[in-house]
Amino acid sequence: MTLVLINCSVSNSKQNNNITTNNAECLENLDFKKEYFFHIGVIDSLVEKSQNKRFKKSLLFISKYSHVSTESMLNYARSYPIVVYKEDRKGWISWYEKNKCNNIQFKK
């Protein structure tokens, strides 16, 4: 009788340009992380200044993944209230922390 052993292990220490494997359970898409936090930064920098097209584009991007209280913008000034923004922002960060190890992909 002949015994043949085949090694079918996969290395979890590989790194790609856009995916980091910290352990067997975490696959973080670094390209997504960069883009997601870029848009949060745009919102951070413009929420008290100029809620322009760039601001709204970033809100739209974030809203594809996490809750944005767009109904709060149905006010006379059509602006995103600071109090609502601060609460939403906590949710955006929380959403990312909960989902970062799932190799988040961009939605079209």
C-alpha cells in the first residue's frame, strides 16, 4: 500500500495592492478603504463651509454603503445639519469597522 500526502494549504500572508490579509478571517480591500475615507474627508471639510456638488457626490458615495440621513436635508436651506452629520459619521465609521474584513467591493 502506498500513502500519498498532498499539501493543499494556502498562504494567508500574501499581500496584493488592494487586499490585505491580516489573518485567516480578515480580507480588507485597501482601495475601498482609501476611497471610503477620502469621501468622509471631503464631507468633513465641506459640511460647515460649502455643501457643493463635490460634497453631495461624497454623500452619495457613502450612502451606497452606510446610512446617510438625506431626509434631514429637506429643510429650507437644503443643507446637511451638523448635528445629523456628526451622528451619521459615527455610523459610517462603525459600518466600516464591522465590514472591513469582508473584502468590500465598489458598487456601481
